[in-house]
Amino acid sequence: MSTRTHTVAQQNTEQAPSPESLPGRSRARASRFRDYMFVLPAVAFITLLMIYPLGYNLNLSLHDTNLGNFLTGSSPFVGLQNYAEAFGESEFWHSLGISFVYTGGSIAFSFVVGFALALFFDKTFPGSGTMRAVLLLAYVFPSVVSGTVWRWMLQGEGGIINSVLQRLGFLREPVFWLIQGDTALMSVIVTTVWVTTPFVMILLLAGLQGISPSIYEAVQLDGANAWQRFRYVTLPLVRPVALTVLLLSFIFTFKTFDNVFVMTRGGPGDATNIMPIYAYDLAFTFFRFSDGAVATTVLIVISVVMSLAYFWASRREEAA
Amino acid sequence: MAEVKTVRRRYGKTLIGVLIVSAYLFPVYWMIATSLKTNGDVFTIPPEIFPSPLVFGSYVESVLHSPPVIRSLVNSMVIATGTLVLTLVLGAPAAYGLARLRLRFTVLLTLVLLLAQMLPTINLALPLFVIFSGVGLVDTYLGLILANTALALPFAIIILRPFFLTVPGELMDAARVDGCGRFGAFARIALPLVRPGLVTVGALAFVTAWGEFVFGLTLATSEQMQPVTVALNRFIGQYGTRWADLMAVATVAALPITLIFAGLQRFIVNGITTGATKE
């Protein structure tokens, strides 16, 4: 289990400044240049394949680029007009709303289930380490495969979920989960929870294992029962970790595309049309690249804000 | 007596644990079980939990004898292997540089790497499609490998850097005094010492690239170039209700990942937690 020890600030101080030992400024500069050669290829790659495309995307959102002119590169500059249009469209707000409902629902359930699993697997018993790791298979599995399998399990006809629920008496008639709007949203949330819960569990386990056993022993001597130990020791001590885990799972869930696309493609209608799928459709179904760029810019702003919140929370957690 | 009780309680937990894990991974089992039935038998009511007899027809017809499936598996293999190699070639020296050398922009670069991991893939796919269209990289292996490396490189550097920090500085200095040179010290002394890190990053880069979907969907415009994830999504529509066939393709698509996960579990679990959380 990795412990969370490095913060951005700490990393800086790890490279203890050693006194300049090389004689002569030019030699020092030449050696400095050779040092940078190790990092240069990666920096060049990141600049070309991440920073430049992101800048390009921003620029795209300020032009009117569509199927007609995207190869000629002669698209007119329109300023913030695309943004104004997007913010005036109900589809935009709908998909933003769906994204938040989907993300909120997913992280709430995966947190609860992940926390329960973490509490269970926190105890050492024969095989506990292996079992924890094996659960992560759900997270490592290609998400398109998970989406396909869940799509099969949720089929109205032949789907195992209907059979089980009917057998248990929860359903009288088979439900076509992915064909009705509200059950489709529920279904993609359940699938996402299945994928992300093991990840949440592993992160929370790291937090739980940071609680010193001596605290539990001490309160046990004072006569605290299991519930009191959980309520007055585990919960307060795991709270800072919980915040970072929630933020991190928000960030990773908010950008989900694969399993939702595979299960519903944003439908039925636009019931599961989360923001990344909305952006995909604008750019790659309707070839309205600039409008797609507006949507992805909104996505990135939300992601960056949440990421900064995460960095802030995790540094506070280190300090605590 | 007390000992027997403790042992029983410990194994009682193990039993519950096995039940939890089995229930949790039931979808994986159900995928394999469905793939071993006939396309008609998957609809029996109640469903057969244990398929009997085991039928391998879907694997023969829909995988081995299906050129599009084989082609997509080859594509995924090329893309994932290429991504693995390029990620290590770019990531290892960079992580070494950030760990060993006093560079002015370390903090800035680390922040960029962390933020990069949090980006929605579609944010890169859209501009990359437009940019790649202009330079002929759409629908090529190279384009897909470059895009996938953009996803893998940030976590590769973040995971590898702490490994290089554990290499004793005196060792590196000694190597340089012995005439190894800067690059020699890195390649001959540091690299072999961080082998576990390289395995972790290699495995994660391969697993990520193999499972990647958005780049495959947007940057591979012809069926000839599509990775198996995109092919699987296409088959959902094409196969209709041939669920046994679809599950056979899904099982094969998940197989390399499952094997790597089984073989390198320790590395992957460590990598996932480090890559996501370590700053």
C-alpha cells in the first residue's frame, strides 16, 4: 500500500541545493544543458501532444470551424459567440445537469460501498491482501468490456438481473432497463459504481491503515464498543482522507465516457447524455468542431477547478 | 480452546471475504459463462448459471474465423505495445531527471503532469483529430500510439520518480567518476535498480492503451485500424441478440488485461494507488 507522503511543495525541497562545484560558468552551463537533456524529450512531447492541443482547442472554440472549412483552416474568428450560443441551448444545460447527477450518484454509492469494503478488508485475515487486490480487476478491466457485459446483464429479455429480481419477488414483469430514461441513468450509475468502487476502497484502506492501532486499544480499555470505536475514532480520523477520495472520484467519474457510450450512447433520447458524450456528438457526429470545443472547454474548466480543490484538500490532509 | 475459536473466526472472515469477492466479480464470470453457451441457450428461463455442455462455437466462429476481430486484436496489440515502448523511452529519463537533477521547473512540470491525468480524454481527442487531419496522422498506428502515450506519460513519470529517488546519489557519482558519463550512469546503474518501477509503468501503460476507447473511436476512422474496444462497441449493434458471440469477443478483449493483472498484480495495485494520488 502506498503511503501518501509527497506534496508538490515537498518535492521541491527534496532536491537539496548542492553548492555549485564545477569550475567556470560555461562548464556549469554546459553540464546544466546536459541535465536538461533527460527531461527535454518528455517535455517536448507533452508540449506538442497535450499543451498545444489544449491551446488549439481553446482557439477552436473561438472560431467557427465545421465540416466545410476544417481542412482548409480558413474558419472565421467569432470570439465568444459559440459560448453565448451554447449557453443559450437547453441541450447544453441538460447534459451538464445529467453529468452532475450521474457523477454525484456514482461517487455517493461507490463511496458508501467502497467504505464498507474497506472496513471489512482492513482487518487482517488469511487471504485479505489477495482479495483486496483481486477486487481491483473490476477497475482494471477495459471499461468497454464492462459496459458490454452490464448491457447484457441488464437486457429486458434474457438479462440475468431481471431473472434474479423476478426470482426474489422484487419484479413481476421484466424491466427494459436501458430503454427507459430514468432506469437507463440508474443503470449506467450502477455500472460506474461497479467499476470505481474497488479503487475507492483501496484509497480508503490507505487512510484506515494510517490510524494507529494504539488509539483503538486505548478506547477499548476505556470500554468503548465497536460502534463507538467506529463513530468516535474511525470516522473523525478518516474524514480528511474521505474528502480527497470524494474529490478524486468526482474528477475521474466526471470524465467517464466509455461505459456510458457503450451502454446507452447517451440515450434513450438524451437521458444519459453526459457532457463528454455531448461534446463527442457535436464534433464527431455533426462535425461542429467549434461547438464541441466549447463543450470540452467547459469540461476542462470544471475538471481543473475540482483538481485544484483536490490538491488543496490533499495538502491540508498532509498537514493534519 | 481459545486458539481454535480465533482460528475459526479468522477463517470465518476469509469465507465471507471469498463470498464478497465472488459476488462482486460475478459479471466477469457471467461474461465467460455466456460465451460458452450457444446463442439460443443464453435466453433459457431460468438462466443456466453453469453452462453445460460447454460450447466453444462462439470462439471458433466469432473470434478465430472472424477477420475483423483478429484484425482489431492485432491493432490493439500494436498500439498498446507501441505505447508501452514510447512511454518508457520518454518517461524513464524524464523521471530520472526530475528525481536526480536540480531543474528549475520541477514543481511546474509536476503540476502539469498531475493536471494532465485529470483531463477528460475527449478534451484531447477533439483537437488531436483536427491537428492530425492536417498532418496525415488520422487513422494511423503512429497517431494512435502518440495519443495513447499522451495519456500514459504523465502517470509514468509520477510513478517512476520516487523509484529514482531511492537510488543512492553516491552510487551515481561513483559511476560518473569511473567514466560512465551522465547517460551511462543513468542507463547502466540507475535503470537496472528501478526495474520494479519500469515493470509497473510498462504494465499500466499497456493496460491503459489496450482498454482505451475514445482515441480509438475518434482517431481510427476506418475499421481496418480500429482497436478491439471500438470493434466490440461496433459489434453490439451488428450482432443484435447474438450475446454468446459478443461475450466471446468481450472475453478475448479482456484476456490480455486479466493475464497481466494476474501475473503482475502487486506492481499494478501499487501503480494505481501511486499514480492517482502521489503528488
